[in-house]
Amino acid sequence: MKSGFIGIIGRPNVGKSTLLNSILGEKIAITTEKPQTTRNTIRGIYTRMEGEGEDREPACQMVFIDTPGIHKPKNKLGSYMTDAAVNTLKEVDVILFLVDSEFEGEGSGDAYILDLLKSNQTPKLLVINKIDKIDPDTFRRIYEYYEGLDLFDAIIGTNAKSGQNVDELLVTLEDLLAEGPMFFPEDMITDNPMRFLASEIIREKALLYLNDEVPHGVAVEIERFEEQPGIANISAVIYCEKDSHKGIIIGRDGKKLKGIGKSARMEIEAFLGTKVYLELFVKVKKNWRQSDVMLGNFGYVASWKTDLHR
């Protein structure tokens, strides 16, 4: 069989997490229209089996590493996120670089990533995402620009949201992989613990409910996660950086917080396949994005230093 680790990189909001979810056929990475939604490296496991019944054998296993968008950091959290993405490049077997209709081939964001890729000998595949938003002439211009760099083994256009050309992408990726072992069981789609996934789901709902000035200062900490027969009891704290933001998150008569909680509970129930009792609290930790201690408490501690092949 073939197997390997594939790093997904790109600027914020180009559709990396949406692509990962599309590949897996299930949602394991949160997605919003707001940039810098992904903060941690998230591992998604795709396994293709061959044969039928007891004769089924693994043919290929791809372990995708979804990374935060690479951007110019404005605080320690931003530095952690960029470091997590950049250092993933050193540990994978194939690099998947996503760009979209917001063409920045000669812009500072993409130029920085391209400089990193030029010094990396790992096989690379370029994905031009959101092709539903690109007219043919613009697509041709983007394609020819990146083709002219002579840097990528293949270039594919996709619409991650609808799944267009995702199967073609998987075939191309498999061609770039070498023979290797099966790292995870065939029915496993992520090795991120449910505790982490629950905190991400809550943060996603908060991002969707909140005004633009609040989301980047929001973090979620799970204080209690207890699974019992027929129900899971979860207690979580939504942290923000300003007293005024706390009021916005709670909303008049607590309506906004209730909306966040209801939406998160329903999605966690679907994922766990059981009822969920969810308690949410809101607390203020001023300037936590600049605090090494708080970043550590929230799990933003150089996760890229851990062995990807554990």
C-alpha cells in the first residue's frame, strides 16, 4: 500500500479546512468566512480500501495536516500559528499549497510562502481553490503564473465546498506517495481527541455569532468532559480579552450565549451520537494572546514540535 503525510498550507481563508472536510466526507475542522479560523494543526486521516468483505485490504492512507493560515503575526498567538504552519513543511511527504480567486502570486503573502517552498525538496501540489468564483481568463492567468515557477509537480483547480475535482486531487496525491505502512485504523478519520473537537466546535459557533472585532480574541477551554451512558456532560469557558466583549458574547438577556450553546450542542451531539448537556461560561483574560502562560493553557504550545508520525 501507499501512505504518507500531507501538509496543507496557504494564506488565511483560502479553504484549507473546507478541503480537508471535503476529502474526509465529514467535518473535523471548523470553517467560517473569517480569516485565521484555524489555530492548531489538525490531523485528518483518509484511507482507501480495496476488495470486498473479509478480503478488503488497505490500498492507500493519506494523513492530512491542516495548518493555520500563514500571515504576518501581530501577537504571540499569530507567531505560534505561523510557526505551526511553516514547521509542518519539514515533516511531511507531500506539500499541498492552496491559493484561491484572490490572486496574490506576486503579493507579499504568497511570495513568502513560495520562498519557503523553493528551498524545500518535498513534492508539491498546487490547488487553485474556489474555481466557481474564477472566470476562465483569470484561472488561466493564475495557472500560467504558478506553472511558470517550475515548482509544482501538478496543478489542480477545485471547489472544495462542492467537492468538485477532489477525487482527481486524491488520485494525483496518491501518485506522489511512496509505499509505506498503515499508520491508523481504517475507520479513524482524526486522532484529535473529542475534548479538542468540542472546544473547536464551540469556538466556531462563537465566531459565527460574533461581531468582527471580537472573534480573534476568543478562546475556548473545556473544564469538564464526562461521557456517561446516553449523555455527555461538558462544561466550557469562552475567554475574551475585554470586558466589553464579554457583554457582546453573552448578549441581551443571555440570548447570544444561548444561541452559541444550542448550535454547538447540536453539532457535538451529532458527532458523538449521544445527548449532550453543555454549560457555557464567559470570562475575561486581558491580552491573553500575548501571554505565553495563557497560550500554553489553551493548547497553543508549539504543537508542530511533536512527532507527526506518532
